[in-house]
Amino acid sequence: MSRFLTLKKTDAEYSKYIWGNFSATERALPIESLNVGTPQESITFEILPVSSISRPSFFKLLSRLIKWNYFFLIFIPLYYVFVKNFIYQRLFDLPSFGLAAVASILLFAGLNIRNDVFDHVSGFDRIIKSSSEKPIILGWVTAHQAHKISWIFILAAALFAIPVCYSQYEAGRVAAITLLLFFLGNFLTKNNYKHKYFSEFLLFLILGPALCAGYQVSLGSGVDTEILVFGVMWGVAVLFLLYLVQYANLFETSQSGIKNTLTHMGFDKSKTYLKTWWSLFLALWTGYHYFYGSVYWLALSIISLGLCTVPTYTVISNAGSPIGSSLARVRHTGFRLFIIMTVILVLEQTWYLINYLNWIL
């Protein structure tokens, strides 16, 4: 039998219920919230026995918890760095490269879990409704349990990174800078990627130049201009995805007082900003391929991305109101454009790899 309980943020038991450590045999699922993010916030919880909650298999639970569908954001730079250095014959330290890859996967998983914990505790996921299955909201795990799991992943990542920093001292410097950025972006300011103006720049550095340079120095190959240019280009592309999410949720976040780059700009300026940001990416893509790619892939990719960009810009321009389905269409169309770009990038690197293997064999 379920029961219902309404608590205010000022109530002594509020923290225990939102974190889920009020009972070992029951779960508190938030079903209605008022004044989210304010001192007057109140939540109505549905209290259910743990035995009544249908939990999925371990692997489905884990994949939803770590957000496995977003791991391509670190896998594509990993693949690029491997192919680039394989062709240049600069795979000097494959064991360290493997350890660095494992460390990045574990760290990314841990931070994804921590992001969901913060969204649950802060009420962000009660403001922004998502169609995806969220383990904490569904009661598969508590926020307290997920928080501990995130630290297990983060500490495991550190353990895998230590040998890399020992064998490749330059990797230690990159790791130190990256960890500092993670600390500033995720711990000091409580997930400021969602709540501070232009703070996405930290995310750009982490998933762009820092990630790509970290992979390369773990190979003992050092940092070169090409890897930095690619890292900047990839970081700009990743931020385009983030801006699409911010835009799709513009009405809800604005009404709730959440401050980020696009809520700061407003609806009309955000449309111009999205198109300008993708245009910046296309300029970086063109420059990268002009200096480091083949003429064939430069022409093919520019034509392909150009043809796909036009309808995306049209959908953005035709978004007439922050209320309704037009913002969701912008997100869907923009995400499709991003996926087309990544497919082209993977095919291009695979083409370089196959050509090189045919040449040496």
C-alpha cells in the first residue's frame, strides 16, 4: 500500500526523503512540487514499499544510470586520436592509452550519475520533464545510493589515471588541469553548466581540447596543433548539443528562474545565437579539413553538412513561440544534424585508416 506525504524544504525530515535514506524498506517518489528551487519549496511524495517497485535488469539500470547513450561524446575523440597517431606511427605507449581510455569512461560515468543526483535534489528534473527513464525518479535507486556509486566511479577513474600520469609526466599536467576544471564546474558551483551565464566554457574545455590532448599525451605523443584544433572544433560541437537542450527547455527554465546562457539572452536572441554557434563550428570544420584533411573529404563534408544545415536553420527561424512543440522540433533537427556530422567524421577517419593499412600491406 502506498501513502502520500507533503514536506517543505524547511521541515527536518525533508532532506532524508529527497535523498531517500529515510527507510531501508520504502521509497519516496516526488509526484508534485511547488516553488521549486526556492526556500518555500514543498514536495508531495508517494511512499512505496521497495518490494512494489519493478526494477529492470542490472545492465539496463546501469546503462540508464551512467547515461550510456552519451558516451559517444568521449568515444569519437578517442577513435580520432588513435587513428591519427596510428597513421603517424606515434603509438608510443598503448598501455597508458588504454588506461586513460578506461579512466575517462569511469569519470564520465561517475559525473553523469552525479548530474542526475543533483537534478533530483535541486528539483531540476521536476521542472524539466524528460521522456527518458531516470532511475532515481522511478525509485530504482535512491539519490543517496546513486551519490555513493558516483564516487566509486570517480575514485576508480583516479586509480586508473595514476599509472598514466606516472609513465607519461605530461599527462599528469593535463590531468591536473582537467580535474581542476571538473572541480570548478561540478563541485564548487553545483553543476554550473545549467545555472551560470556562459559557464559552458568549462564544459567546452573539458570535452574538447583537454580530453583530446589528454588522450594524445597518454600515448607519449605530446600535444600538437592538429589535436588542439580538433579539440576546439569538437568542444564547439558539444556545446551546440547543450545549447539545443537549453533552447528546448527555455520556457520552463525561464519561468523557474534558472539562469543559463540562453535564458539570459531570451527567445529571439537565442535563435540567432544557435545559428551563429553552428556557423562557428562549420568554419572550424572547414579550417581543420583545409589544413589537416583531404580535399575530397573537405568538399564532400561541406556539401553534406551545408545541405543539412539549411533545414535546421529554417526550423530555428520558424520557431514562433517558446511555448509548444516548435522548440522540441529545433532540438530534434539540431541533434540529427550533429549525428550526421559525427557519422561523416567516423567514416572519414575509417577511410584514412583503411587507406593506410592498404598502403603498408
